[in-house]
Amino acid sequence: MRVGKAGRIGALRLTTHETMTLTDALEFAIRTDVGKVRRHNEDAVFGDAALGLMILADGMGGHNAGEVASTMATSLLANSLIGTLDGREPQQFNTDGQRVAHSQLLERIGEANAEIYFAGHNQPHYYGMGTTLVVAWFYDNLLTVAHLGDSRAYRLRKNCFERLTRDHSLLQQQLDSGIISAEDARWSFSRNLITQALGVDVTAAPEIKDFPVEPGDLYLLCSDGLTEMLDDMEIGRTLVMLGANVGAAAEHLVKMANDNGGPDNVSVILIRVRGDFPARAGWWQQLLVRFG
């Protein structure tokens, strides 16, 4: 699944506090490019504003196995996450106090992990394949982010650019422990060694966090083909300048990565929040409104 549904880009005359449907509230753009060196694109991306769901995966493995792993990840999750809510809504809580969005992500990512893992072990030419993963799920003026590996999520809010994920990588561990400085990190030989990925082990433990969403926010999901070529300051500056047009901003980020050498595939999903999108009332609330 290389690219999902196209983003809705148009002119709506709404105040920033006016309630919108998810489809109208989220304007997004997806760009993925093979780069200047690689022969195959092992990134896979998916986006659907009506579902509030964005997925990006960066595959790894020889003989095109990385492409297989990333495509499996995006397609399996896109097909399973929303269709298995069983009447529940992502903002609700289970009896154990866990948010439905979290339990669904844990369960469905676990299922995708198992399928990729066993496919790799049952087919010799796919042995050892895996993929990074970052999922953004928008609902009820909230964002839930799940990730594994070094594909990232960022937020630009009122010109403040912030990374929402922390890489699962050896380099990040070295940075956290003070073994290496941020200045030297960009040139480290261990920068591509990730410590977690989908499909490389029998089980997967994604990191999952919630973030409140505000109208005007701009969110970025990207593979390391972007972040290896541009630092956070360059990315943030680009989004401040071009973020009003998510399509142009996404294309420019990809171009900048390629202009800097483009040694890897580069994928970008940009999501602009155009207004509030509170969850619809539950069936019992709708009945109260109708017959109250």
C-alpha cells in the first residue's frame, strides 16, 4: 500500500473553534520517494482523514523484503484498526481503565507483528525482514501516536516545533546516557541501528502516547530518509514557512532530502488541523437528544 486516499485540500470559511467532521478537520498530504541511491522504495504510507488514521512504515531486509514488511504493516493496520472496534469508540475506556485506542493499537500491532515475523521465518528470501512504524490516530480532539523504531512524529504549534516520539535506536540510547553529544550524533556509525522494529521478534512493544490537539496544529510523520538529511531546525523552519500549504511543504521536504544526497527512501505525511472535531454522541446520548 504505497499511498492512501488523497487529502482534502480546499477553502472552508470556518472559525477555529467551529465543530467539524474529521474529514473536514484534517487536511493532509502524503509524499514518498525512492531517493537518489536506492533502486526500490521500502517505505509504505497510508492516510485517510475520514478515519483519522495515518500510518508510515520504513521496511528493512534484503531481496525487497523490507518493501514486503512495510506494505504488510500499513495494509494490515489500515484494514484492521477501525473495523474491529465492535461498536466502541477510540476515546472510550475499557473496564480495565485502558483507552480503547490504546488497546486496539496494542492488539492490532501485535497481530501485524506476528504475521510479518512468521512470514519472514517461513519464506527464506524474507528472513529477517522488519519495519519501523509510526501511527497517528486522530479522534475527539485527541491524537494517539504509536511507534517502533526511528520513524518519527513531530508537531508544529504556534511556531514551536517539537518531536513527539523518541527513537528506538542505539544512537538515542547513547545520547540519553551521555556517551555521545548531539553535535557528534549526526555522524555516528551507529545512527542506523534500531533497537525495536515490527516483525523482528515474536512480540512487539510499541510506545503509545496521547496528545491534545488544537486547531492550527501541523503534524509530521516521516521516515529517517528525511531526518538523516535534515536536522530538526531545518524541518521546523520549512514547516513554519510553507506549512499553510501541506502539499507544497511535503514536496519541498522530500526535495531538500534528495538535494542533500538522497541516500535513502524518504516519506512524509503532513496533517493540518483545521478545526475542532469532538466525538459524536454515543447512541444513548443521541436518543436523549431525539426524545428528550
